[in-house]
Amino acid sequence: MVLEHVWNEAQVNRDAPVLDALVADTFTNTEFDGEVSDKTKFLADLRAGIDSAKKDNNISSPVEVNIVDGPSGRVMETFTQ
């Protein structure tokens, strides 16, 4: 749990030295869009401020959230954004 917290904080703060210490030289990163990078590219992108979730190829789709009554399973309310 502590390791995951350190990882998340390092990514949010773009702390490349911390992530460099956390991952092996053989590290491979796979983004949500399927882009694969090695440790060098991963850290370079981090240092450059490149965030795959904010790239021009970002996928934008409507999201639907259902508020469901647990015991009955009945959908109480639906939000779409």
C-alpha cells in the first residue's frame, strides 16, 4: 500500500527521480491507449510533462452512471455526461 501511494504521488508531482528509483531498467509501461514505452521513454515523457490521458488522441465518450438500490437492484437515478 505504501509503495502504491509513493508511485501515485510521484506521478502526480512528476517526480522522475523517485520513479526512476522505483522501477527496474527492464520496466515496460503500457498506457490505456495501448502505447508501450520503456523506462527511458516513460521517464522522459514524465519530465516533459506528457500525460497520455491528455494527449490529442484522448478518447472522449459519454459516461453513464446508475445509482442503484443495493437490496433490490433497482436503478434509482441515471446520470449521463
